[in-house]
Amino acid sequence: MMRKFILLLLFLPTVLGAAAQDVIRRADGTQVEARVLEIDAREVRFKRRSNPQGPTYV
């Protein structure tokens, strides 16, 4: 029991520090740092990482 608790304390900062980061590479070579919301057969819906409350781009 105590061993599991110690392991949890060791790994907790790693888990809390992790954040999803997506990079979209466009055909023209530019990159967009974003949070991908949905992937369809023809479209990718995302929000820019710099403005997560802003508009959804396609």
C-alpha cells in the first residue's frame, strides 16, 4: 500500500505537467499549433493553441 502511494507521488508531477499539443502541417509548409477537435474524411476542425476560446477553424 505504501509503495503504491510513493510511486503515485513520484509520477503525479509528470502526469499533471503533460498537455496535448498538436502541430498541423499544411501543404504549403506552414505549421499551425492547435488543439484538434475533430477529424473527418475531408476536414480537420481545430482551435489555435494561442486562442483556445476563439473560433473553430476548418
